[in-house]
Amino acid sequence: MIFRFGTLARKNSLRAAFVCLLSASCLPLFAQTVRPVIDENIVKGPGKKASGRIEYVNDTLQTLSVVLDVRTFAVSDTGEITYGPMDPAMHIKFSNSSFQIPPKQSYYVFYEAYADTIPSWCVVYATFGGFKEKTPQGFNIQVLLPHTIYLLPKQAVRKDELVVKVAEYRPNEKKVVVRVENTGSAFGRVLEADVSSLKDRATLNGFPVFPHREREVEIPWTSSDAPSKIVLHLEHFQLEQKIGSEIH
């Protein structure tokens, strides 16, 4: 589903739950939601502003406090994420960076963002606090939810800029390993990866492919029928590659 608010946003929802178990009893389930999880803003160029909103939902029966913190992040070739201080080349202003949400209600945060260079991205961490309950060790409970903001040029990654370098079935490990290289300067996102044989199929959720970077993913394959091909679905095109071959 596409949500438009001065931006192209993937309207997903992220629900975080914290469960504490102690002997035969357990503390209540704590659940909060942020939506969308990802905002992909299309801007005309460096210095051009994008605007959007983030909804924070308090599903509990108590008032919670929320504090926002912005960080930069980098994703390794295998998907590990590392965080760091906010990139000084990216600028973001919130309607409010700390607030309270009454029980069973939502709170909307509006933002404006621009960057000195594009594409640029950051993650907004919301720390939920104020829970009356504590952990069995007596610690206060906090829940952290991320919201990712991208500032992207109008030009999307092209089909000829993506190269499937590895598409390999590893039967002993029961998985298919795929490595994709983005040779261009535009940000790309694979919406879905489908591995198939004559009888079976396995699907992996989407993943980003950053400019001038490679990304490797693993897709479980438990069928006795060997997979024959993989199809990567992007917004405007798809890539198809036979399993077991390698492109240089």
C-alpha cells in the first residue's frame, strides 16, 4: 500500500513487544507501533525539502513518554546494520521530539528534511518509557522503535545498473545465496525475491541495494526439488537469473 504525504512512503507497521517471564507468572505484554516503518522521499535535488509524518501508537492502558533520537546508519554486504551520530550533511526538523501519548491513542510527528547530497538516509529512534511495570531484576522498561527516512533523487536505479553476481544453491545448507551489485549512483530496493523450481517456490521479503555497493541475501530452500531460478522484483522491472550460475 502506498501512503502519500509529500512523500512516497511504504505504509508498513512495526510492532515491538517486550515480554518478561518469572516462574509461573508473567508481566503483561507491552506493544507499541510506528507507521510507516520507511519513508522514501523523492526530492528534486540537494537542499530540496521533503515533508512527512510519523504515527506513534500507544496500545497500553497507561500514558507513555516518547523521546526521538536521529542517527545515521550503514548496512554491510550481508545486511548487518551499524549506527553512528547524525550525518551533518542531512538536516531534519520535527514538530516535536519529545511527547506523551495517552492510553490507547496515537500521536503524529511531522517532519521536514533536506540533505546537502542525495541520496541520503537516517533512522529516527523513538524510545517509549513510563511503564509502571519493571523487569524481574527491577530495571525500568523501555521500548525502542525505528523509523527510516530516505531522501532520494527522482532517477531510480536502472536495470542495467544491477548485476546478479552470485545465484548459488547450497543443498547441504538448504539455502540459496544471492549477491547483487548496484553499479550506479541511485538507491535501489528489491521488493521481493522469488526462488522457484518446477514444483516449489520460496519468497524473501524486500531489501535495499545501496549505491556502488553489493548486497548478499540467503533464502531458505527445504524442498527436495532443486531450485532453478531466482527473480528479483523491483518497482519498474525485474531481474531473472538461473540458480547455480555466476556472472562476472
